[in-house]
Amino acid sequence: MTDCRYLIKRVIKIIIAVLQLILLFL
């Protein structure tokens, strides 16, 4: 079984990075 917590943390980091890029271009 894959570690769900690890995957969730990784997805959250990606989302945060995308949000930061969007804020830079606003």
C-alpha cells in the first residue's frame, strides 16, 4: 500500500506552488 499521507503532502505542496505562481501574475 502506498503512503496516503505522503501523497497528500506532495499534492498540497504542488497546489501551494501553483497558487504562488498565480499570485505573482495577478
